[in-house]
Amino acid sequence: MGSQEWGACRHPGERWPQQRVTASAHGWGHWDGWEAQTLGLAGTQTTQLLVEPPWRPAVLWDRVTLTCQGLGTAGATTWYKDSQRWWQEGQDRLSVTESGTYTCDRPGTGRSPPVTVLDDPLVLQVPARALLEGDTLTLRCRCRQDNHLTRVRFYWDEKEIRGSLKGTKLSLSPLQLHHSGRYRCEGMVGFWQSRSAAVTVTVQELFSVPVLEGPRELTEGSPLNLSCLSTPSPLRPRAPLLHVFYWDGQVVGGPQESPQLLVPAVRVSHSGNYGCEVHSQEGSVQKSSNRLLVTVCRVPPSGVSLSVQPPGGQVALGESLVLSCEAAIGTGPLSFYWHREGSGTLVGTGPHLELRHVGDNDSGQYRCRVSDGNSVAESDPLNVTILVPVANATITPGPLAHQVCSGDNMTLRCSVQVGSAPVTFTWLHNGQHVAQGPLLELRDIDVGHSGTYQCVATNQLGQDGQRVFRAHSPELALEVTPGSSWVTVATGVGGALFFLLLLVGVIVTRHRWHCVATRKNQERTSPDPLAPPEEGEVLYTHVMVTKRAGAHTLGLAGAQTTQILVEPPWIPPVLWDQVTLTCQGMGTASAAARYKDGQRLWQERQERFTVTESGTYWCDRPGTRRSPLVIVLQCAGQALLEGGTVTLRCRISWNRTVTSASFYREGKELGRLLDGTELSLPPLQLNHSGSNSCKGRVKFGTSEKSWQSVPVTVTLHELFSVPVLEGPPKLTEGSPLTLSCLSTPSPLRPRAPFLHLLVPAVRVSHSGNYSCEVRSEGGAMRRSSARLYITVRSVPPSGVSLSAQPPGGQVALGDGLVVSCTVATRTGPLSFSWHQEGSGALPGTGPHLEVRHIGDNDSGQYRCRIMPVANATITPGPLAHQVHAGDNVTLRCSVQVGSAPVTFTWLCVATNQLGQDGHRMFRALSPELALEVTPVAVNVGSTLLFLLLLLAVIGGCHWWYHRALRKSQDRLGKGWT
């Protein structure tokens, strides 16, 4: 017989079930929340006739035994043969000695179905049990008294069956439904050809054709749940079945025992024909469902909103601004279009619009339109305001050198060429703050008012005014002469000579004073790195005013060298500012020569020209030296993000070679290069923002000179924000857990990925602290979220129900019965115990109770009790315990509930094995017990020794520090000498 036959699991010598069991339904009862069911013996409705051995039709030479089962006593049994009352009666068991058709009768249940016993020369026998799809059918062709039989052939519906014979037996596997029909056999008995009577074989379904159930229409993003429903045969309800799901012919799920397929979030591309297939565990029986067409529809976009960085939509002129568009609802690929009020053209596409180096024409209202190809949604307008930093502060009245007399009144006015309001003005006299406001009124001027005057214009930009811009006006030199002006008229040659000598003396004295002052100013100028400007401060070139030959000449280093002026006055100038250079010096404008990157330009005969290419420029005028060397620190023009790299370049005009370069940030040295002028700084961090400068040494013949660059501000932006872990803090066991690691990427690089974690079904052991970490692609940037504590609670068992196989709880005497206990709601490991009314013994444990060879004493009411294996605890408590070294501690592990036997393992893990053969194992883990052991106090001698060693170490460190300080002072003294 095949290994899948349920009778094949029986022990040798056990009796086979021969006839079907008729079940009668009984009502369900409830008692104190327990499920109860009455089990009775079959036969209360019909009389059953069992045959041994279990083959049909039975043959006389097999010593057939018939057993009549039904109500009443065994002495009331009446036997019939060929519809005639048989002379034997008064017993329920009969040994057959003659062929024929037998029935039996028991009072109250009637007559049993007939059983045929043959004594034909040739008989075909099949198993008496029910045959299902996938089973093996064994055909036996037997001769009377099992005489020798040759040339055996088997027929199915009069068609010969060709197969491998084992003597007079033929096995057919696997059975299908269409294998039902009439079977017979033929063979040679001696020298005669003999034919058996036909036997009808019926093959029943192992399971029904599956039906795929699920929604036919869904919206994108919603879950799709498909169920492959197939009803197993009541003759074999626990046969293991495997399910496979298909989408347009491709396998998308399985093989799996579960008949469910869950897609958490469907897309439009998931539309198509779905189907499922159910097959037995060995694959011998396969059945497919009809196709189910599922259509996934998109959700049109709506709820379009705009956001801006920096917040508020206010940005300084020349800086960058990023607008972001987001649709609250909408699925599928979305297209984004940007429009500005008053502009007929499209200003951008995509979810982000980046405006670099904004100008005045970028102000206005912006709108975003979102489309999925079928519908369009538009956002509310967002106003963008361009703020202009102050620039070109001037003092009126001019000129820059002014002479007044003592006692006069004077009003100075400070104004700026450009700058967004509000603008504040501060007045400086000889570098000291003296007044506020655009006007400075000087009353009754005296000699103390002499000196240089300068105004500083300031405006604060940004939503909270965090960016400060300043513009310094050129200095105004005010000279106050005491008393009224005088005029001396010289007559004669002597007077004229005296006046000339006096004028020469004044000129020589002034020239000598100017040289001394210049030398002192150079000595005061330190070659150290420049102090970093305040955040947002605008640095302008300093224009000195010198008086020569009655005219005012503007230059960087006096009237002895050629000067090159830059407009707008920003250092270093940038190409996109439409830079204009002016060459000033002695001689005519047509004699000026210009150079770019060491090469002479073709443009000449003009002192002013507009720059169209980046590079290093200087000019030359006859009678004066070339314009001075300018050393410049350059860095990348694009926005810098964390984790990236930046290269600093220290360059000098005239294409001269920088022999060594030092780089500084906020006055601190970053690095020093003896060969090269470029310094790369990877990876960048936020604290790397600040003012950067460089100092280079340039070789002039046999000597070298140091040059200091103008500071350049480098600003670092976040690559992404600190992540936030979002999820439910409390869950019930078995429910799904979805965690989202949310981090806002920089609008300069907005396509950074997001992390999501899905746990389909959590358990109590999943409780604990969760966190996430977001990393950049190369791993240079890492940020971790705060911890999120999640508690998973178990669900107590409820809705306990019982079911019996065969259904109805009615079974024939001597047969087997299986009662199953199920729980509608519960989580975690459970303990099952069975109880029979009137019996103090425990008939079994586990979710299934199998009763083999049922007897009269097995009738009655059965109940199932379910308890979770949980609440393992350690005593003594509390969970934090403190003991001293050398103490003895005994810990006891116990469980609140759980069927015996229970084993304990430290860590405290309580375990019990349930089921008839202990194949189901359940565990409960106790809370942790924190044990802290404090060492025994040391003696006084050890404590004193430790203190002496500590004092010795402190004294040695003190002596070493003073010695090092003395050596450092000696070296400094020698250096000054």
C-alpha cells in the first residue's frame, strides 16, 4: 500500500476500517468559558458490517470474518444470507463458510449494507478503503484457493492496462479522478483462460479546484490580499497542501502552505491576470484556479505645497535659493513644472527649483504644477524676495581731503549706492565710534576735530537677520587750521628767496615724515594670517588717498607705482559680476600695456576695459612700475556639502612661482606646502566653515618675500539632517511593525535615499530599543537617531473551539478519532491540556487528541484547557541586586503557568515540550536580573600607599612643567637677541 494511506500508519495486526462511518451532529455546550462536545459511538443510526481481511469483494478461501455492530446486545443479532434468514443467530461475529451476500440486523438500527463473498475461479480484488487522488491503487487477480495463475492481464473499462506486474498484482499511481471505472482481470488457470467479474472503483477528490478571491480594482499604494481557497476531502482533511501564485504567468509567491498572498503596496505596473495553483506535498495532484484580472488605478495629485530654503523666501543678492514642490496625495510618476508670475516661459522642471546667484529679476511669485499625465494640480503662490547687501558707501560733501577753519560748522552725509532697507550708519573718527545715523553734524570745529572720518553702512538680511553686511566708505581727511587764513606778500629779492627756502623745508619735512610713517606702518603690518571677518561681512579693497602736484590720485601703494582698480570693488573679483579694470599711473592712457596670465594682451591705448575671461591681470604705465603683485586664495565656486572635498589654491600674479604656501582657517594653520600651491581637504565637516586665507613666499632674485591673501569665506551645508526614527511605541504580538528612518536631504542634493524596515509579525521577544543610522554613499558621513523603545504585548487566548474527525464526534467501535483544539485569538506559545468528564486522569496534551481503538469507556464529554507558557521570573528580586564580594546568592527561576514537565536553563529560560511525542517546544524568557558585586574595603595601609604614589606623580608632573617652561623662555630670549 502507498505511504500516503492513512491506514498505512497503523501497526501490523491492526484492523482496517471497512465501511464508512455515519456521523450524527450533536449540539455544542458551554461551561465556565470552556468548549464541550459529546462523543458517541457510530451505529446509532445504521447497523455496520465489517469484513476481515479488508479487500473487496471478499473470497471464501480467505477465512472471512464478519462483525455486526449496532445498538442492542450481541445476542439480538440476526444474520441473513442471500436475503434469507440464516440459521445462525445470537452472536455478533460470524465466520463465513459459504459464498453469498450477507447482511445482519440489530434491533433499533435495522439491516446493514450487504457484503459479498465470492468463490469464483478468478476474482479481482481492490482495497476496501476509500481511494483519493494521488493514492496508489493495488489490483490483485486471484485464483480459487490461490492456485497457480499465469498470463495475467488487467482491464479498465475494457481497455487493457499495461504496466509492471509483480506476480498477480498491479499498482497504479498516482490516481486521478478520471481513473474511476470498472476493472477486471484475465489469466490462465491451468490450461484454461478465465475472466473475473468487474469491480467498480471510485476515485474521490483530494481537494477541490481552487478559487482565487481578491479585489478586482485597487488604488495605487493600497495593499493587495489574494486568497487561494480549496476545500480538502473530509476523508483526509489534514493532507498538506502547497500553494503557488502567478501574475501574468510568472511566479510571484510560493510554494507555501499559506493560501494567502499579500502585497503591502501595489503600483500600476502590478495590474494584470493573477492565478493560483494548489498541489499535494509530493506534487502528484495539481489544480489551477481561473484567472483573476486585477486593475490598479492611480491616485490623481492634489494638495500641492511649496517650501523654500532659506525659510521665508528671502535671500541675499548673488546667493542661492531652492524651492521644493510636494504633492500630499498622488501616485505613479509625477511631473513638476515651475512658473514665475510675469514670465511667459517655463523656469524649471522637477520637484526642486534651484536658483543660483539670484538677481533682481528673480523676485516675484512662484507656482508649481504637478501632473501625472492625466490630471494637473497647482500650488498656491510663494513670494520670493531678493535682498541686496549694502555697497559703495560714500561721504558727501567731498573731496576726500577737506580743510576747514576753526569755529566753522560742517555736515557730513553718508549714503550707499545699493542696499535693501533698513540700513544703519555708524561714524568713525580716527577709527573710533563717534555717532550713529546718515548725518554727522560738526559744530564749532576746533583742532580736535582734525583727522580721518569714515562711515560704515550696515544691513541685516535673512528672515531673522542672522546675516550682517557692511560697507566701509573711503576715509575723509579733515584738517582744521587755527584762526583765519593769512596771505604774505613778499617784496624784493630777499623776501622771495626766504619764502622759497621755507617752502623747500616744508616739502622735505613732509616727505621725510611720509617715509617714516610708511615704514612704521609696514613694520606694524604683521605677516600673520588676517583675522577672520564676522559672518556675512563684505570685504572691500582699501583705497588710500595721497596728495601729489595739487591733484587727488587713488592708489593702493602711493603715487610711485601703477595702480589697477577693480569695479565692483570685491576681492577676488568673479567673472559673472561684469568686472571692469582701470589702469592708473603716470603718462597717457594710450601708453598703458595690459597682461593676462603672463601674456601681453592685444588691447592697448585705453586705461579702462571690461573682463570677459577669468585669469590674473595687471597693467604697466610708462614712468611708473608695474601694478603690484596680488596673491589670491581661490576655492571651488559650487556649493560645498558635508563629506565632500574642497581644494584651496594659493596663486600670485605675474605668473611668479610660489615657493611655499601656508593655509589658514580662522587664524589657525591648516597645512604648509613646501612644493605646491593646492591643498585638498577631505572629508568636509560643518565645523570646517569659516574664513580661509593663505600666505605664500615669492622669490625675487636671491631674496624671498611673504605675501598675504585676502580672506575667502567657505560655507559648508548639511548633506542630510539628523535622522528621526518613527514607529509605534506599543504593539500586540503578531501585528506588523513598520519603522521609518526620516532624514531631510540637502536641497542641493535632494535625492538621498530613505530607510524603511518592515517586520511582518512581531513577537514579545522583539521588544527593546530601536535606532537607525543614515550614512552617505561612501560612508564618510554618519548620523544616528535617538533610541525608540518599542513594547510588544502578547494577546491572551480566547475563542477556544473544538472539532472532531470524523465530523460529528461519532465513530465506530475500534476505530480512531482525532479531536482538535483551536484558538480564535492568541499570541505566544500555548499549553494545551485535555480533560474527560468523569475521568481524573489527563487523557493528553497538545492541540490534537488522538484516540485509537475506541472502546465504550471513551464516550463522554471532552474539554480542552489552554494556558500560555509565560511569566518566567527570578527570585529573589528586585531586578537590580547588590551583594558584596564573598557572599552567597541563590537564584530561583519559576513560571506562573505551564504544563509539567518544565525545564530551566540559565539565562533563566523555562521550557516545556507538549504533544504526544513532545515535538512541540515552548520557551519563556525571564526579565534580566542586574547583579552588582562591590569589592571588600581595602585596609588603611593600602590606602596610604596609594595616596603617596599619587602625590609623587603630581610632584613629578609639576617639576617637569616648570623645567619645560624655563627652556621655552630661554629659547624666546635668544630669538629676540
